Amino acid sequence: MAEKVVLAYSGGLDTSCILKWLLEKGYEVYCFMADVGQNENFLVAVEKALKIGAKDVIISDIKSDFVNNYIWPAIQMGLIYEERYLLGTSLARPCIATELIKIAKKLDAKYISHGATGKGNDQVRFEICSMALHPEIKIIAPWRDEEFCKKFQGRKDLLDYAKKHNIPVSATPKEPWSTDANIMHISYESGILENPKTVAPDHLYEMTKNFSETPNYPYHLEIHFNVGLPTKVKDLKWGKTYENNVEILKFLNEIGGTYGIGRIDIVENRYVGLKSRGIYETPGASILFKAHQDLELFCLDREVYRLKSYLRDRMADYVYNGYWFSPEADYTKNCLKLSQKTVDGVVVIELRSGFCRVIARESKKSLYNQELVSMDVHGNYKSEDATGFININAVRIKQYYKTFHNDDN
Amino acid sequence: MAEKVVLAYSGGLDTSCILKWLLEKGYEVYCFMADVGQNENFLVAVEKALKIGAKDVIISDIKSDFVNNYIWPAIQMGLIYEERYLLGTSLARPCIATELIKIAKKLDAKYISHGATGKGNDQVRFEICSMALHPEIKIIAPWRDEEFCKKFQGRKDLLDYAKKHNIPVSATPKEPWSTDANIMHISYESGILENPKTVAPDHLYEMTKNFSETPNYPYHLEIHFNVGLPTKVKDLKWGKTYENNVEILKFLNEIGGTYGIGRIDIVENRYVGLKSRGIYETPGASILFKAHQDLELFCLDREVYRLKSYLRDRMADYVYNGYWFSPEADYTKNCLKLSQKTVDGVVVIELRSGFCRVIARESKKSLYNQELVSMDVHGNYKSEDATGFININAVRIKQYYKTFHNDDN
Amino acid sequence: MAEKVVLAYSGGLDTSCILKWLLEKGYEVYCFMADVGQNENFLVAVEKALKIGAKDVIISDIKSDFVNNYIWPAIQMGLIYEERYLLGTSLARPCIATELIKIAKKLDAKYISHGATGKGNDQVRFEICSMALHPEIKIIAPWRDEEFCKKFQGRKDLLDYAKKHNIPVSATPKEPWSTDANIMHISYESGILENPKTVAPDHLYEMTKNFSETPNYPYHLEIHFNVGLPTKVKDLKWGKTYENNVEILKFLNEIGGTYGIGRIDIVENRYVGLKSRGIYETPGASILFKAHQDLELFCLDREVYRLKSYLRDRMADYVYNGYWFSPEADYTKNCLKLSQKTVDGVVVIELRSGFCRVIARESKKSLYNQELVSMDVHGNYKSEDATGFININAVRIKQYYKTFHNDDN
Amino acid sequence: MAEKVVLAYSGGLDTSCILKWLLEKGYEVYCFMADVGQNENFLVAVEKALKIGAKDVIISDIKSDFVNNYIWPAIQMGLIYEERYLLGTSLARPCIATELIKIAKKLDAKYISHGATGKGNDQVRFEICSMALHPEIKIIAPWRDEEFCKKFQGRKDLLDYAKKHNIPVSATPKEPWSTDANIMHISYESGILENPKTVAPDHLYEMTKNFSETPNYPYHLEIHFNVGLPTKVKDLKWGKTYENNVEILKFLNEIGGTYGIGRIDIVENRYVGLKSRGIYETPGASILFKAHQDLELFCLDREVYRLKSYLRDRMADYVYNGYWFSPEADYTKNCLKLSQKTVDGVVVIELRSGFCRVIARESKKSLYNQELVSMDVHGNYKSEDATGFININAVRIKQYYKTFHNDDN
């Protein structure tokens, strides 16, 4: 009897050829498509997969799981990779893998397969997550299979194979880069972008308007947080309020997109040891990130913030590298959540063409004490104490400079 | 014989009253004014100080020292405090203190004095730096002196005292906030800004245009770095090139200011344990920071970058807290400098209303390898190896999930 | 009416003089003595205090609180300061301060007082803890009081004052060092020990036998842990079992002391910026520390251990510096506790003259997998995978060495 | 023409069989033996290798390189893995690999080979180092070769193969564990030690005496350091002085071994994701480690020490994992070296049965200031300043406790 494989299927050329190739290898193939908010015609893909020979196609709408259990916690934790990337793809992988493994278990399939390449991060994220959730699972990664790679040495080979096997190929010519899209972001890489000094063309961007097409007036939003999680967004222009997480993100993507917010163009370090160039647009989550950052520093104790930042940076690496499910990420997630107990309040954020900035904030749990800091009142702070504070802190410093006559530093 | 005091003098109401008060106390007072690029009428201030009774007024133009030995290294180290503040004031303090101590030594003065308040960071920065450079120096900080504070309980008392002693007072009414300006930035705090939900008015900003007044077309610059230090800026619109550090910063302040770049509005943690709200505009250095960040991540090894980031965050705290001269900062500066050996190259940065972003970069020392990362060539990377990489990395993860049947993570 | 002061009283010369001095100042003084397991004749001290004029003397036996809520958590967290010091005094301070504040609140006293010196850590620990627990409390620290310090410039002045006021003075001449003792340890510092090249004399040590007087045969104990906390100690020689925390510590102190275990002689960094030399003997807790360390590394995931170690080092500093009660310590304690969920099991520890070492361990929650690691079985580990693991990890390294032709490294 | 392979040869059963197997595969095999101080009869091994068919056997005495360029820097950096392991094997690997690659280059050999197993760390250390030094090198790792592993499934298969091919086999039966020895340490693992609750037998240890056979009197040594490197050891019993690094280590191994110093029994985390149990004896380096630790904390500034410790812990991981040659280790080595500029001086260390401890220390570069810390003199330290120091540090703490009424912490 044929072994069952669940294939993470996209409907594109690569995974269509993989589907056919797996069938040729004698597997019974179930295609799995995750709806994480990418703009895709699932019906066309289903039809295509069935036509090629898939036993079945399973489409799971996991947008809400993705938003609630991956994007929202990422905002709460303040995750950012190498100072700039908000991890849109990295966060989607464990969410998709969870569903993929759930289906594999239900179908009693011993194998899963995917179309991720051998030089990328996604293969790692996919597989580490899958093995965490199902340590016995077997994985077929054609792009790392010697025979497969020999057979398909370039796009031309895939096209020929598709033609030969009557696999429908999209009429629109492929853009000279590859993309990954979901409700949080779209990423662009490869092709012409591989040269880091090539400026990305304006028409590349799909979620965000070009700066020349954005409004020339500001737009104000109120963003509410509870324990570091966004809970409500109020559109201060039209007065409308959003309280459902998916709705919040969709609204922020729309308004953020209109303002061209959340574009980055970076060279990043992949887990497999390569540097790669990526362009990302992340309108809604960029707004949430900024808002959370402001409120967090407003609320948290100075030293707790520093501890939390250290853990945050580790967590960003775990997520990027594929360790969302791991002892270290489990632990760090719990610690970071603990740090957010008092990150409650509301910020006012101003959207402008290409960026946004917080202009006001309020919280009942902040350690900010206006009376204490005021230049006009004492507020229980004795200025004379600062003398001793400085002098004692200088004891060590003076000893060092006295000892080493460090005149030239 | 009267003891000599060197007073860090600004020409404003506070230090003018302090000057008079020190004279009343029987000191011989030398006023010191540091020209760090603030927009100030030094002649008026000199006249005022002499009129009040200063023995002498020394003005030192330390702009170039400030740019070369403080701002440039800060860019090289990538210093940023609590994710947002570029340390414009914190960096100026040790530079000013160095000159102040140099003068005190030359004059053989045992005392220095300043007008920094008792709740702020500047008193700490000033004094720790001074004591490092001159462990025997004695410091008079009137705003921490019980008698002085009793005498001057508010602005009203200062004004009365000034009037009584014929100290000229500026005709223009004081803005309802206080500022600190230098060639790197202007900061705004106190007064109406103490309420963190008060939106700062548009007319507050002095170095940067309001977004509604900025050009609606992009502006492109080429910024060159050697060992992480900015060495040249080329204006791609007009072709002009700037190679002198002070000229580079001035040009970037001007063009960055025209584009409204480098404004932040934050609540930060002061070293003395208070949270305070600050607004900063830092046009030129914000552009340099972004450019350096891009190039650094393009050039540096992944792990070296992580080590360097850890040290960078520590250094930002040291600088903010006043420890520019300290064993830990000495050490960290040297380590960070070591990390920048290979941060050489050029980035193209696009200025837009309110922000800027790098759109292309190039370096001969980058570890970026286009052939290696390319999806179209193998470039000496064996995709099959990724299987073993993933599987071995999963050993630990599988063991954990098997041991704890962690189904609900 | 006289203001009430609660004085942390030891019965020694210093606090007896302080008591008298406070009375002279017109305070109503309540003496507080904490029984943290030090070897002290409380009755004599009470009599002395009352004779001097104390309104009352309150003795609180807080040994069990100290063991359960400070020492045990410290073992669980693995706290060690600057690689060697187990924080015996640092941990006692917040415990004592908690009781002191409780009494001050009960007596409705506005003031507390203590005999800690102005160069030491204990003043900080005492006062920060007290202010955390009772932000309105006022603190009288005579050894920082100008008038007091002038009056009592050395031991001679104290003795004269005591004589003058009929304060009984211990007949035994003072040892040429000072000590602090509790159920966890005894510390020795000052006096002849201030010279770091003076070897401490053998008769200094009180809790531990000199090495020449220890048994020449080994002694074996079984130490059980649950969630990182010691729960049971079995004496493998006599078969006796200890399950009560205080009893466990007492037994380990006795047997550890008999074996001369837990002595250190170090120079440490005080929070007030001084380096000081300290000698400590900590027999029982040293055994527990070693046992916990072994079990923790046996049980915990590699990466969780690293995160935990980072937090542990921070926490040790917090505790040493006096921040047991602080936002950062609250947070870190919770995070460290989280890390210990699976630190369950038992170790066999061998005591030898002057040291102890774990020789065997067992746990049901360890991630150790004998089959997986065995050289004789495959245990689901594919050795071939290591090739890919190594090769992918080498990608980055090869790129670096190729780029920089780093032949001379 | 046959391809040349340089085989890291030990003379034992495994590498002898590998030698034969490589010859059968048609390679021309050069055996390489590194003398890193292990107790080995090289002549016998040479004869054996030539008899089996090696083209040549190259023996390199790299003891002095190992001591000067690996062990001494490790002491200087204070390297210790997971709090206990001094990295004796980890440090030898890059030293051996360097020589191996040098020989491969000289012989113009494209291949190297080794007998490290597929579950261990040594394969990684060997290969990453080799690829760093010679990115084009090809590596044959028989214990990861499917065919080889199938042929040799256990010790029995190796013995049969040896017999069949007239490979001489040691007459003494193999101990039920495996060892790795060099001038720094001997490690023991596998076999009966794989059960972590099996107590290691007394006769296992080779470099150190059992505790019952050690002297019952102390032994004192003076150890001198310059920039953190050991420069001289003086035997205070016999007055003899050692100044050559290799001689220092040999002497300390001998005297340390006589005292049974430097044994540990641990479970550690391997880089390939396994936990393994290891027993190590490291007499001389354990003494040096303790001595350096004491002097470092005596000399270094508090905050520099903390920075350095962070880097030290990273470096220990790099070395353990095989990254001695890597961008991150290059960088960290340089930073750690910088930290040791002032670690100069001498410590007196007392050896006792099973352990050693520093009992006195002296340095001209220490920041220790006896006058400053003394309880009997003021030494330019104003105790009153501590009040302000404490109060300002408490501002943040009081704000937190006031805000959250945290009565139950």
C-alpha cells in the first residue's frame, strides 16, 4: 500500500512539480494549504492539485490562530530580528507546521513534504517545528534530494516537466524575485534583489502605497494594550473602534498601507550561515510594534526592561531560526509574558507618509510619576541626596583613574 | 585669598544667578562657556557675566572635538539608549567636562560649579566625568545646596534676585519647557511636556521642519564608512561631497532638518531613578545612525554582531548615566572599536519627509556572498547538508518534547 | 512626646552605644534582635539593653523564615556572587528587615536605626529593603551621622563612652576582625584581614574544623530535590533522613563543618565601589549548592540553562547589592523559579576533608538519554546527519576565512 | 594516481582499522600523530602504522604550541564550560587540527581523515577548525560513513577485521570506558560511565592520586601572573622556581596529581544536542584556574569584570563547540585579552588533599585600596555620602512598591 504524504502545497510551479514527482515515486499525496491571509485563489489551486493527482486537498483557515497565538504574542514580546525585521514569515511557519502535523496525524500519514529550498530558513523552521510536535514524523524535502535537484536544475526544467505532465502554469510571467505573503507581511527576495546595491523598484510593493501616493495629512489612532497585548484600536478620524484581533490587524494593514508604513530593505543573517537581502512590508504590525515599544518603556521599571530586552533578543533569534517550539522558547515566552503584567494603557500614534510615531501615552500602571520628576515640585525627592549618590558612584571611578593616571583616555 | 571656581556658564537666568550667588559667597568666579554648536550669542553672555562680576569668561570652541571624539565614535559604536535616544546631550557632557577640567587645572582652581538640577542626569554626567579626570576637584552644585534651594524656590525667586542685582533678563518670555542644544541635537523637556499625554506643539521644534513643510520628493545621499566611521557624504542630487566630519554633520543636519528627520517623543528612564518625558530632534546623526546600522549588518559576521550588540547596549547605558570616563566604558569602547575593523563601504540612503531609509549598499569587506546565497547557483553550498543540520539541531528538541509530552505548547 | 525608634540591636559595643546615644537624643528606643541562627546569648543582650534604657527588647526567631524563604530559594536559583560567595549575609538582611519593619509598623514607630557602617553593603541592604516594604519609614544610621562619627572616631571612644555610661563591655578581648554569623554562614572581615596578603589564622574559623582535624574517610549523602529545592537528605553512613529544611541545614552544617567544607577567602567588589577582603565559611549551603548545580545541569535543556545562568548572575548582584525587594528581583525570582520546574531527582555527594563532590545522580525528568548518547547503540541518532550539521555550521566560518585570508589567526 | 589522505592516527584499534580501510579504498595514507603530552608509545604506533601500510607516519611534538597558544590563553580568559569543565580536550583539537592542516598542505593532500565518532564533539571541533584553516579541504569521517558503520557495528567487528588483516591488537583488555589524554587533562566517558548513577571506580584516575593516598599536610605555591598569563611558579616548600610554561604545567600536574586535585564528574551538554557524562582530571590547570580567578577579581574593576565574564562564558561555548577559529572567537579572544591588561601580581595557593585554595594575594595594579576600605580610617571616603547613594537608589524601588502595594513579596 502506498505511503501517505501531506504536502504543504502552494499552487505554484514548484510545489505542483513536487506533487507530481511524489506521485511518480508512488506516494499517496494529500495537499495541504494554509490560509494565513495571503492573497491567493485557493479554488484554482485545489482544482490544479486534484488534476495533477492529489488524493485530496485540505485548506485550513488559520488566520485567527496566526493572529492570536503568534502575531499578538510577538507584539507583546516586542520581537524584532537584527533590529529591523518583525518576523512575519518566521512566525507563520510554526503556525502552519502545527496545522500540517495535526492533519498528518488525523490522516495517519508518516510523511510530510514541502517546497522550501535548501539554502533558506523556512526548511529549518518547518522541520524543527514538525519534529517537535511529532518526533516520529518523516520529512521529504525535494529541494535537498540529490535526485530531485539533478532533475530540476533551474526554472526551465520545472517548466518542461510541467508541460510534459500537463500541469497548468500561470500565464503571468514570474516577477524577478520571490515572495512570501501572509496577513502580517509580504517578503521579497532572490532574483534581481540578490544584488544588495540594486534598488528595489517601486512596483514591487503590494501591501503599501508608494510614498508619492500617500495622503499629505496626518492620521491619528489610539491603541489600547492590556498586559502588553493590543486590545483595541480607535480611529480618531472617523471614531470607529476595532476590538477583534484579526479586525485590528486588517484595519491597521489597510490604513498603514495607505500611508506606506512598514517597508524595510535589509541584509540579514540566515540561520544556515548565509547573508541574504530581503525586502519586507509590514504595515499593521509596524504600527503595533511602535505603539507597544512606547507603552512598555513608559510602564516598565528600568531594570526589568533591561532583563526583558535581553530575553527578547534571544527570543527573536529563536523564532527566526525555527525554534518557536523548543525548551528555550517555551521558557523565554513565559518569562517575557511575566514582564508584561503592567504594560497596560493607551498610546496615541500619528501616521505620516512612510512612518508613524507615538505622540502621547497614558497608563494607570506606569511607574512614571509626574510629581516626582517635575522641576517645579519636590515630590518627595531630596536633591541633596544626589550628591551622595554621585560621590559614592565616583569612588570606583576615581580609584581607577588614580591608579592608572589615565590622562589620555 | 578667595578660592577660585570655574562655573559652567550658559548666559541664562539660572547660571547668572548662580554666578552672583557664588560671588556673594566670596568665591572668585571664572565663567566657562563651551561652544558645542548651540545657537547662542556668546558675546552677549560674556558681557553679562563680566557685568555680574565674573573674573573672566573663557569660551572654548570644542565643536570639532565633540564631533570627532564623541559623536563619530557614538555612530561607530551604534549607541542608542532604550531603543530610541541617540544620546545627544549625554555625549556632550564628557566633552564639556574635559574642557572645564582642563581650564580648572590651568587656573589652578580647586572648585567647579554648574547649574544642573538635582533630579537630572546632567549633574551626574558632569561630576563623574570631572572626578574621573581630576579626582581631587571639588564641586559646587547649587541646585543641590540646601541654602540655595531654600532661597530660590521657583523661577519667581530667580527673577526677583536678578532684578535686585541688576542681572539682565532675556526679554522674550521663556518657553514652557527647557531645552539643551548642540551640534548633534536639541532636547526638550519639563514644563508642559511633563504630562506624557500632552502632544508637543509643532512650533517646539527648532532644527527640523514640520512634516507639512518638507519637500514631497525624495533626496538621495551616498554615505561612506571606514572602520565604522563616516568618512564622506555625497549629495546625489547636486553632486557635492563632504569629507570633513563637522562639515558632514552640518550638511546632514541641514538636509535632514529640511526633511523633518530625527524627531522622537519618548519617556525614558533617568539614572537617578525617575522616568521622564523627553522630545529630541537629531537630524544628521539619525541619518548616520541608520546608514551605519545597515552597513554593519551587511558587513559583520552574525555572531560578532550579537556580541557587539550586547556591548553596545551596555555602552549606551554607561554614556547615558555619565560613565564616559570609567573603566567599563574604556574597555567597552575598545571592544566595540575592534568589532568595526571590517565595517567599510558605502550605502545609499533615501530621505523622505520625516524619515530616511537605506535602499542600497556595497562593501568590499562584507561577508555577503551573492553567489553563495543565490537561488540559481550552488556556489559551494550543498543543500543536502541542510538535512543533517536540521536533524542534529532537532535532537535536543525532540528529546524535550518526547520527555514532557508537551502537546499543549 | 518622644519619637519611637526600633533599633536593630546586637548586644555588642557598637549598638549598645548607639542605643544610649539615641536615648540621649530623646528617642524612645525599642531594641530588636533577630534570631537568624547566630550563636548568641540573647538573654544577656536583653538585660543589657534594658539596663541601658531600652523601652523594650523584641526578639524574633526568624530562622525558619530565613531558611525557607531566603536560603532555599537561593539554592534553587543557584545564587553565587562573583563566582564564589554564597551570599550568607546578603540573604539575611532582607529577612531581618522584613521583621524589623513589621515591628516598626506594629509599634507605630516612624524611625528605625541600625549599626551598619558607612562603607559597607549592609546599610544599603537594610535600608533599601526597609524602604521597599515601608516607603515612609525614616532611618537613623549613626555611622553616617556627622556628629556621631565625630564623637566616636574609634573603638577607644566607644569604650570610653560605654564606661562612662555603665554599659557592660564583654570581658573577652575583641578578635582583630569583625564577624557576621547566621544559620547559613559566618563571615570575617576588617582588622588584620584588610591586608589581602595576610593569611587568615586557623583559629579564626568557627563553623568548620581545620583540615588537619577532619576525618580521613569519605562520607556519603543522598540529597533530594524537587523543582530545584532541597527536600530530603539521607545520611548514607547512618541511614538517618532529614526532611525539614531547618533540620537539613543544621545537619549539613554539622557534618560539613566536621569535614571543613565551605571555606573561602576572597576579595570582592562592594556595591559602594570598594574592593574588600572577606573570609566566609558556609558548610551546609556549600554542599547544597554543589548538589543543586550537578542536578540542574543533568536535568535542564542546554539553552534554558544558559538563559537561566544569565538571570542567575543578575540576581546574585541584586541580592548582594540589597535589592531583594525590587522590581528586577521580583521579576528575576519568578523567571528563575520557572526554570526549575524539572529539576527533580537525587544526587549522591561525597564529603572529603575540605570539599565535596557529586559522584552519582538520578532523575526522572532529566533530558539525559542514555540510549541516545551511547556509543554502542544508535538510539534514533543518525551519525550521517552530523556531516551536514558540521558543513552548514562551517559555511559562515569558511566565508570569513576566505574573505580575510586570515592565515595568522 | 591515488589521492592522498592525512589520517589523524592514534595507534589504537579504531584508527588502525580506519587506516587499513582507507588503503582498501585506494587512498595513499599518511598517518599523523600529534604529541600533545599524552602518555603514548609513539614508536610502537609508528611501526604498527607502517606495517598496516601507511605511506609515512608524521609525529609532531606540539606540546609547547598547545601550552603557549591554547592552555595559557584559556587560563588568561578564565575559560570554563558549564561552570566546571576546563576544556582540556576542546582546546587540544584546534591545536592538532592546525598541525594536521599544515601537513596536508605540505603534502598537497586533498583529504584528511579522523576516527572521531558521529555522536561526539570532537568531529565538529576537528572539522570546523580544519575548514577554517583550509576551506577547500575534504574530510573523510568513517564513523559517519554508512558503509563503514555497517561493516563495523561494534568492537567485535573491529577485532575481527584487525585479526583478518594482521593488525596487532593491544594485549591488555580495554577498560570499560574511553579516554582522551593530553598534557592538560585526561577525560573518561562511555562504557560503564554512561549510567550517570554509576560511581566511577578509584582505579580509573591516572593523573591524580586517590584522596586516601595524598599527603596530609598542606603545600604552598606562589603563582605569578602578568596580563593574566601565568609567568612563574614558586614552590614554597623547596624554593624551586618554574618559569617556562611547559615546565610550569608539568610541575603543577605532578604536585597537583600528588594531591588528587582537579577531578570532576559531570553531565554536560554536547554541541550535537546530547547530554553526556564525563569524568575529567586536570590537576595543574585547575590550580592555575583558581589562582587566576582570585587575582582577576582582586585586580579588575567590578564592571569590567562583569563584561569580561559575559564574554568569557560565550568563549567557553565557542571553544567547546569547535569554534576556536571563527569570527566570534577571534573577536572574543581579543576582547578578553584587553580585559587582562592589569591582571598582574602574585597569589599564594594552598594545596590540600583533593582541592586547593588561594590564601593570600598581592598586586601593584589592583584597584584594591586598603586605606579606602579600612574601617579604621576614612581614606577619602565620606560615609555621609552613602545616605544619598541609598536614597537615590531607593527612588525607583519606592515608586514601584507604592504603585503596586506589593505587600506580599
